[in-house]
Amino acid sequence: MMMMEKEDLALSLGLNTSTNYFLPSLSLVSPSSSPSWPMPSHRLLGPSGGSISNVGGAGETRPLLTMIGVNRAPSVAATAGKVSDVEEEEEEEGGASSLNSAASSVGGKRAERHALAGDDHDAERACFRVVSDEEDGEGSRKKLRLSKDQSAVLEESFKKHSTLNPKQKLALAEQLNLRPRQVEVWFQNRRARTKLKQTEVDCEFLKKCCESLTEENRRLQKEVQELRALKLSPQLYMQMTLPTTLTMCPSCERVSNPATTSSPANPQPSVHRQYNNHDRQTAASWAPFPLEPLFLDSIPQRS
DNA sequence: TGGGGTCAATGAGTTACTTCA
DNA sequence: CGTGAAGTAACTCATTGACCC
């Protein structure tokens, strides 16, 4: 499951970064895309301290969605002044609660799951942990693991839209036998993972940019030194065959050949500003040696 | 067995929007 | 009708804790 997810992510990120070098942030959220949805006005309390009941279908050959595990929120009483998401969603879901509660009682615990699933790791992962509140002491929250199938469906959905409107959320939750809150959390975490991955990619890219520019700077410094040495050496200076065809950039004192770099239609910039697109275009002609196309290509262009 | 990685879940903070006096 | 305060929903971000290797 993890590998598949990572590969998908890498693919999408690759496509993204190849076209938008300087648009590192994914515009995942489109606030206007969420239609208003009548929601209960009370607030929510997270199920901290509760356990999550799951049921597993390891090894069973039920249809996809029916073998997907059922997860319920713990029925832990609110300890803070807020009403829980769980309660809100149970209102939304109507009778799903009893269904899931019943389902959670038929699964196996970890050890039992091992016994049932044997060596089939996928099947094991598809199986949900089921630990009731009684057997699991208070205050510990049990780790829920979404099944492979659930993750796949969520991934597919995420590819289509990285945010969900309430209708989509409810539909997905119903389809996967999850609480809407769980679907919501999954999407939130998925967006966070995508962003993190994108940040890593951007960081790597900027590092390479920095290395390229450092290398360029080193070469230019060397070039300046050489030209200065040339200027200070009269003999060599006089021996030069192209003195009259060369001009010096007044700001950086770099030598250029006006025949190739300057024309009435394309005058040289009098001051070298930051390295920008214009400089990129003229860099090759200012350079005393041909710049490798590869190097020029490595300089990012802002679209 | 301890540690690191992963991931579902949580809480705090922010933003956009609605309602109401 | 315009406006500001209050409430709400949905989001991001940082973090927690369970689980796995």
C-alpha cells in the first residue's frame, strides 16, 4: 500500500514540477469549491482517550466494498465543553452506528488476526483492529489502519479532487463504510503529505539551482581575474588581435564583442541587474567562452 | 527491545462566510 | 441599508500516539 501510494505521489509530483518550477505550492484548496451545506450547529469533540473499533475481513472473498472494514468512533463521553465530530456524524449517518457497532464485535484482535490471516500481509492490513473499550483501558487510542481497498478508493478520489465537498465526503464515507470525519481526516493528511513531498522536491530543485549559480559565479570570477590580468599586461594587451572589436561592460567590466552582442536594436544593458531572463538571453554572448546549453537549461525560468 | 517511520487522529489557529442586533 | 460582533464550517499546521519494521 505504501509503495503504491508513494509511486503515485512521485508521479504526480514529477509532472507538476516539470512544468512549474517556481510554483512550488500546490493549489490544492479551492475554498469556493465547497458548496454550503447545512450542518448541525454544535461543535465537536475528538475521541481522545477512546478506542476505535474495527472489523476485518481478512482472507474473505466478499465484494470489494462489503469486505472493507467498518470503523466506529469510540463512544467515549465528552470531557470537554464541546460536542464531538462523532456525534455530529452519527446524526448524519443515521442508523450506521448500530450497524458498525455490531460489525465491530465480530472482528479479531491483533493476535487473532495474525492467526486468521497467516502470512498474507495484505490481507492482514485489510483487516481492522477491533478492541473494545472494555478490553482496552481508558485513555489509550487504538490505531486504525485503513484497508488496502479503502486506501485505493480514497487515492482514486484524491486524484480527481484533492478536496471534498460535503456531498462527496458523505458519499465516499458511505461507500467505504467510514465516518465522514475519517474521510475528511484522510484527505487532510493526504494533502499534507503531498505538500511535504512537494516541499522536498522544491528544496532539491533550489539546491541544484544554487549549485549551478555558485559554479557560474566561480567561473565569472575567474574570467574577471583573467581579463584584469590581461589588461594589466601591456605586452599581451598589444598582441591581442581583437582589441578594437571588444567593448567593456561598464558595470561589471566584462569584455564583449559588440558585433555579436550589441546593435541599435539590441543595446547592451548599461547596468547588470539581477540575473534575470534578459541576462539569461545575453549571457551566452557576454561570456568569453560558450556556455554549455545544459547549464543554461538548468537555470529556471519563471513562466 | 528500542528506535525510527508511517499514518490516523487531535487541537490550536486562521479564514471565509452567515446571522443578527 | 450598512456595519461590526459573534457564531460556524472548513481548512492548515504541528503534534500525538499506535503500529510496524
